[in-house]
Amino acid sequence: NYAGDKVMLGKCEQFFLELMKVPRVESKLRVFAFRISFSMQVDDLRRNLNTINDATREVKESVKLRQIMQTILTLGNALNQGTARGSAVGFKLDSLLKLSDTRARNNKMTLMHYLCKLLAEKMPELLDFDKDLVHLEAASKIQLKALAEEMQAVSKGLEKVEQELTASENDGAISLGFQKALKNFLDTAEAEVRSLISLYSEVGRNADSLSQYFGEDPARCPFEQVTQILVVFVKLFKKSREENERQADAEKKKLEKEAMKERAAANSSVKIDIVKSQLNFQIQK
């Protein structure tokens, strides 16, 4: 409602005075904010979706992981021999985490330690299986539900852009530049979102297939749970392997020390025998 001389106003006040002439200025500002953040949102979503796809593929294609799972099943059947569980054809995925809880009678070695020891002796090429699973840990930190919410937010944001573009067609000359910029943005953004929706659907199928790969129901043991179990298993495996190596080094050093003592004792005995022989020789003379 300002009716005075505009020159008398500060630059900030002049700017807001002009802004007030723009129809639905608040809606337009929200659209511009969405446009600015759109590329970053889409890039983040695409990166997370690709991480899930990569992790799923790596797990399912890892021959080393599959052989380790087979070895675990064989060990389990051997331990349960003579019982109803002694001829199992599979095991629940969360059983992997129990390997570190199952201990030998002397309470010094867990089943995980034994697994690592067995593999080190018989199949050492499997010990670095975690190198096959490059994207596993990153994927375990991603929630599919959160991605779905982000997808929905992007889609709704695009709808708001379309609504404002339609509304601005009645604004007259003042919104012509705005309309042109928005049309160019929509041409690119709509194609990006269609591609993203297709990728999201693919990821959903792959996430479910990972649960099914381990014989689990995706509804009861979803992708997030599968990856978290595998990440913990990898860490427990590496920890047990390192503990085995430290114990082996300690035993080796202990044996070397004992061998040195035995050699020193033997050398001392030889020296004593030599001295005795020399004394006997002197006495006989």
C-alpha cells in the first residue's frame, strides 16, 4: 500500500515492493527452492539405489561367500550328527551370529574360531571373501523406507511445479520468463524422475531377491536385516581370524623360546662333558 517515492526506500524495501507485484509469490519461491535442490536430491537417491543394487549383486555372485556358507552348514551337521538337525539342508541367516557364542569345552575357542582355522588350513583362498562385498557396509546403512519417502517428496515437488506452471499461464507478461524457465526444467526433471522410479522398482525386486537367496521371507527378514547380519558376520569373522593368527604367532614364539632353552641346555651339557673329560685326562696323566 506504499504510495510514496520509491527512491526514498532502501534497496531491501524496494526489492520487497517489487516482489509483492508477483502473483502467488510464495508458491513461486517454493518452486524455485525445489528446483535448486532437485539435482542434489536426485543424485543422492540414485547413488543410494545403485549402492543397494551393487551390494545385492556382489553378495549373490560371491563364490567365496557361498563356499563359506556351505562349510558352515557342513560343520553344523557334523556337530548335530545323530540328531534330527544332523542332516539339515540349510540354516537361518541369523545363525551366523551365533557362531561366536558357541564355544568348545575348554571355553577357549568358538565355532567361529574353528571355522577360520579350518579355512586357513584347507581353503585359505576363501579368507578374504569380504573383498567381494565392496558395497555391503554402505548398503546396510540405507533404509528402503526412507528412500521411498524421498521418492514421494520428489514426485510431490514435481506436481507442485506443474500446478504453478499451469496457474502462471493466467499471470500475463510478468510470468513469461518464469514459465519458460519452468518448462525447460520440467522437460529434464520429468525424465529424471521416470528413470528414478524405474530404478527404484528394480531395487525393490533385487532387495527382496537377496532375502530369498538366503531362504528368508522378505517380509520377516527384509533387505536391511540381511545386510546388517552379513556386516556383523564379516566383522566377527575377521576378528576371529586375527585372534587365531595372534595365537598362532604366540605359540610359535613360545616353541622357538623353548627350543632355544633346550639348545642352550644341550650346549651347556656338552661343555660340562668336555670339562669333565679334560679333568679326567689331567688326573690320569
